[in-house]
Amino acid sequence: MTIDPPPPSDVRDTGVTAADGARSGPGNIAGNVVATVVGNLFPPLALLVTAPLLAHELGVTGRGQVAGATAPLILVITAVTFGIPQALTFAVARSPAVLRLARRRALELIVLGGVVATAAVILAAQWLAGDDPKLPHLIVVAALAIVPGLVLTVLRGTAAGLHQWRSVALEQFISSAAELLVLVVLAVAGHLTPLTATLVLAFSPITGAFAYLRQLRAAPADAPLDDPLAGRRHLLHYGMRTWVGAVSGILLSRLDQTIMTPLADAHQLGFYATAVTVSQIPLVINSAVRDVTFSADASETVNERLAAAARISSTASAAVGLVVGVTMVWWLPILFGDAFRPAVPVAAVLIVAVVLGTPGSIAGAGLGARGRPGLRSASLVVACIVNLGLLFVLVPPYGAMGAAWATLVGNLFSANGCIYFLWRRFGVPPIDVYGFRRADWRLVMEFVESARRRLRAAR
């Protein structure tokens, strides 16, 4: 059954004022991207302090232990969502009237999965730790943040469906600030250890839930109980098609850190975790464009806008990646310590992987927004299988560098698979998502002007 997007009047029932709608509605792409870019900047800016702090205070092995403890948490929070937050975003973007009922049912499903997942991680802690005697305890501590972290994904998914990107940005600011503040205080007090660092990294994201208090207070009346968008069947059906890809995507990006300790050791994981941190910098713009594109395209399908988003995002990511890649030879050893110098070539490979995967990331968002998340999932499943096989082959002899090359190959498979399906199913030619065209400058200027207005309003 085709469900048409709601008329503009429906937006007023979500608790969003007319002014908010003008600033954050689906048509305000530039403004929404600006808000999301600002939000996405907070975590990497915090990392400029916290990552070197952890490296200097804990050393390579201690940094690897913290990464080994928190990697299963991040992996599981994505793996056991069953795509429900994305399904919730899709439903709310299509019909804001389903907000409260759909969110309540989403919470019921996701908390149940979280409890089961927490027990599974605790039982697997000894195996995940390899031969490290301290790591099982750290993994168990981090696992206790799984259920609260999953609840946060539902609140974020609801805000995305309402195009409330400033709330999402505020969440990232609060969680990043909390993480930064507590880690600095612990370091100054001489109490920053693998245990305290694990506690902070695991639980500080939950503080971002304060950004959604307004969403919880201002909600519309329940939709009819038989509304298909608010039903558990819709959430699970759409979510499961998204979930297969989400699991594959998180395996593609996080499985390497989860299994590196058994395949190599915590020392190699320390190098790799640092390289991953550096490679996330070019992702800031792409992540913002991808999230806004998904919500906007779910409300209104426009091929030209989707293709332009892919081109602009990939060009911006390439420019940032080039600057980071060329300069990190000097600043990475200074920030993280000379012991982390081997992470430089690993980070270079991962930056290339990020940049090459950017067009496919936007294409995948388009597939999900148009009700075909299964096609994106198919691309990610193939990429995950390739990546997993390469991890077992390359990590034992080559350590962190082997994991980086496995990620690069996996990204190429996932990105080009999404681009292919977008072309075959929705007629967006692959050539349209690459390069940078003269017409894209107008959109960039709109973006810059929107950013300028926001800065002027903030003064």
C-alpha cells in the first residue's frame, strides 16, 4: 500500500511551532545540513582532546583495552536495534501523527532486544578478551550501557523523522561535553584508568537524552490503533529490511575492533583505534548530509537533489580527507605520542576507504528513504562477508594495517552496490553521484548563506 506524505498541516500536530517548521522542515535542506554538521562536529572536536589524553595516560596497551571493552557495546547497540529507529524515522517523516504510538511500540521492542543482548555480551566477555586478564571485567561494565543506549536511538530516530536536527545536534553537544569534562577531571585527579575511561565512554552518550525532553513533553494525540505506520508489524517489517544492512554496516565498521584482540593483540588494537579516530574526521559532513537526505527524501522523492547531495558530500569529504592525510604525519605523533606513529599509514588507508564510500552512503540513504532498505542491506551483506574473510586472513600477519585494507575493500563493495541498485530501481545514473558540477555551487552557496544566518542569529 502506498502511503502519501502528510499535508503540511500535520506538522503542527507534532508540537513543532510554525517557526520551527520553517527552520527544520524537510524542504530546508541547507539549514538542516548546517545544524547536523554543527552537531557532528562536536564528537571529533572532543576527540581532539580525549583521544590524545587516553593515549598519553593509558599507553598503547591501555588504549587498546578501552577500545576492546567499548567495541562490543557499539557493535551491539546497532546490531540489536533491528532497524527500529530507522523505521520510526520513516514512519514519523511520512505521518507525524503516529509519533507517540509508534515511539511507544518501538521502545517496547528495542528494550526487550537490549536485555537479551546485554546477557549475551556478558556471557561472551571471556572469549572477546582473548588472553587479556583485565578485559573481561571491562567488557561487562560497558555492556551495562546497552539498554540505555538503545533507548537513546529511539529518541534520536523520532527527532530525525520530525526534522528536529537542532535537537540531534544538542544531543551530540551534551554527550561530547560530558565525556570531555569527566575524562579531563579524571586525568587531572590522577584517576584515569582503563576502568574509569570505559565507564565514561560507555555512559556519557546517555546524557544526550536531555536534548529530547521537549520531544517527550510535546507530542500529538495517539494515532488510530490500526494505523499501519504505527504498528509493530510495520516497525519490524521495515526495520528488519534495514536491520540486515545496519548489522552488516556495523560489522563492516566495528567488527574489526571487536575481534582484533583475539586475532592479534591489544597493542595492535591501540594503533587501529587511533587510526579509526583520525579517519572519522572526513565523515563529519557526509554523516550530516546522509541523515538529512534520508529524512527529506522520505518526505519528498527528488532524484536531482539526492544525486547533488552525493556529489557535494563526496567532494567535501575528499577535500577534508586530503588535508587530514597530508598533515597527520606531523600532528598525529604530537597529539597521541610518538609511540602511536605506526598508526599514520593505517589512518591513511582508512581515510581513502571513507572517501571512496561516501557516494554509496548517500545512495544507501536514498534507497532506505524510498522504501527499499533491503537493497542497501544486500550491498552491505556482501561487503561484510568480504570484509570478514579478509580480516581473518590479513589481521594475524599484518595487524592494524591488515584490518585497514579489509575495511577499504569492504567499503568499495558496499558503496558501489548501493549506487548500482539506486540506478536499476530508481533510474539515478551512477555518473550522477560522482564529481562536482557548476550547478552544485548554487547549493553550496545556499548552505554557506544558511550557516551565516545561523551564526548571525546566535550572536
